[in-house]
Amino acid sequence: MTGAGPDAEVVELCQDLIRIDSVNYGDGSGPTERKAAEYVAGKLADVGLEPVVLESQPGRTSVVAHVAGADPGRSDALLVHGHLDVVPADAAEWTHDPFAAEIVDGCVWGRGAVDMKDMDAVILSVFRDRLRSGRLPNRPVVLSFLADEEAGGILGSHWVVDHRPELFDGCTEAIGEVGGFSLTVRDDLRLYLVETAQKGIEWLRLTAVGTAGHGSMVNTDNAVTRLCEAVARLGEHEWPLELIPTVRAFLDTASKAYGVPLDPADSAQLFETLGPIAKVVCATLRNTAAPTMLRGGYKHNVVPGRAEAYVDGRFLPGQRERFRKTVAEVLGPQVRMESLVSDIGLETPFAGELVDAMSAALRAEDPFAQPVPYCMSGGTDAKAFSLLGIRCFGFSPLRLPPDLDFAGMFHGVDERVPVDGLRFGARVLDRFLDLA
């Protein structure tokens, strides 16, 4: 049986995946990835692969499959990975049902449309077509569809790396989410942002203790007051500007593309020039610590003896200890800091044969493409795979309309992906596999 083209099924596959509720609430409640994993495993088995289905806990399911390479002299495998879970969505806030996967205005709408059931669909569409038509990739490939990425990958990528590392034997390089998307400069120039770095994660719980008592009385040992003062100091702390090589390279390339010198200290100029993607760029110019939740007390007229705050900390590659030291100094000795989720930052040079293959594949489908490295402010499953010595990139190619706020799609309301962009991504990935 011959294939019908690498992009033949991609839209239908994306819709199917979005319609499978795999919301990850981060607290063990709600649906799991099991149904999505079974769907993926079935699609891979249909074309002769033997997927390995893994569960870290009941229902928290990942899938791994191996694809032979066409070059018998190549033993260095490429890891291609995606995740199956998505963040929650309140249907009342959406223009279209977040789990209906409707096609409206040329886009597939739904939770996971860009994060990242679109790329899962691209991977499935490309490899199903290749295996049906007997077109093996240039080198061996390990496909991995993972659970729990939206909660730090503890039950997904980190679990698989810790418990089944042999599944990734031979993998030297990897591609995954949040990279390879376009930023239109003008009609004859589009930058394609390839992720070569990402900030580390430090999710913190802050605790202050004091003397409990009646709310009507003066209390100079108030845990809520102590905590709020410390949280305010941290939230208002001015972190110094620090440009890692990836960010500097992006700004240099963008400056030339737009024909203006970009000043990283001038956020207004960055937003004016780069548009919505400036949100991502500005977040990678320094370490950050964003207070996100407060907990304290149980009755209006009772001063509690304990209060808690939660902080989403992100640090530049190699700066974890400096970040933690600064946070502790800003908080002061009366607030205890505890790390709940901690993961590394990453950075790899934007150079080498794999980067050349990305560039060539993009330019073959878009002659006005100019690949450029960038740093991601969030994190991906690449953090876990890098622990196996795998060099990781974010490369999930999409050509986007100039007016689409792509950064705003991630975890946002009305998440959607252009149909033409999905098909473009499948064609680029297909070409890439012959060159990588």
C-alpha cells in the first residue's frame, strides 16, 4: 500500500486527538492520558510498528515506538517526542467548544491545538505515510508520546527516563515542541524560531508562621502580614538583565531582519518591533519569580498561625543556585522556602548537521524562511531527555498567519492552529527526516 502524502491525515488526526479529553489538572484528578495513548498506539500498530505502552500510575500512560533507518551505517537515533496531556479549559470562556475540534476560519480550534496535539498529529501523519509507502527515515527514530508534561513530566518523561532508559539507547539528538514556528517580518522574510535553550523551573512554596489569635486584637506576630510583605518584595524584585548566547543570537538576527537595533533593556521597543512574541523574548532576558497563589486562615475573625504562598520561578541555564540564593535573600529569614518542582535549564549551540537539516527542510517549503535560535521561557520534556545525554531542540514546524498571537495560544482561551500550518508542518517534518 502506498502513502497518500505526509500531510494527508494530519488535520483529521489533530481533531481526533483534541476530542480525547486528556486534561492534566496537576493534582491527580480528572481524566488521564490513557485513551489518547491507546489511540496513538493503535495508529502506530496499524502501520506495522510495535509500540510499547507504559504506565507510571494507573492511566498515566506514555507510548514509545522504534522506527528503523534507511542508512544501515547510522546507529545514532533521533528522538521525536510529544506529550498527550493538556491544561484545563473552561468552555464558557471559549468561542468554540475546546474539545470539539471544530474547523472555523481556517483553523482547528480546541485545547491542545498548539500545545501540543498538533505536533502529535504531524508525527503520526508523517510516519504513517512513510511506513505505508516504505520510505524509512534516513536514521533510526524513536517516537515518544508522553504523559504529564503539563505538570513537570514527573509521571511522564522523567518516569520513562528513570525506569526505561534502554528504550532510548542510541539516541543522540531530539526534536520536540515549541520551535520551528514562523514570525513574519515582511512578505519576503519569515523568521522561524528554533528552540535551542529553555529556562529552568523552580516552583516554590513559601511559609510564614506567627502567633494565632482573635482578629479583633492587635497582633504584631501576624503570619499573613509577614508573608505578604515578603511576597511583595519578591514580586517587585528587579532581576538583572543577562543575555545568554541563544538570546543574544536571536536579538542580533531580529535586529538585522527588522533593520533596527533592538535594545533588550527597552521592553516597549521590543513589543513594538516583535509584536506578541516579545512576551517570550522579554521573559528570557533575566531570571523571574512570579507569585501565583496565597493560602492562609480559615475564619474571618481568626489570625492564623501559618500562611503560605506559591511562586513560579524560572532561571536561566546554569543559574539555579544563584537564583535560589537571591530568592532567599529577598524573602528574609522569617519566611521558609521549599522547592516543590525543580528542573534544569538547557542550552545548545545553533549549529551542526541537525540544524542544517532543519534549515533546508524549512526553506524547501518556504523560500523566505530564515531559521533563528530562541530561548523558551517555559519547559518541555527535553529536560528529562537531556539527562540521557541527548542534545535537544524545539522543532515543531508551523507556518503561521502574521496576525496570529502564537504565544497567546499556549494555555490560553480560543487556542487554535491553522489548517494550512498543520499541513506545512507535516511536509517540513517529512523532508527533515530525509536530511537529519
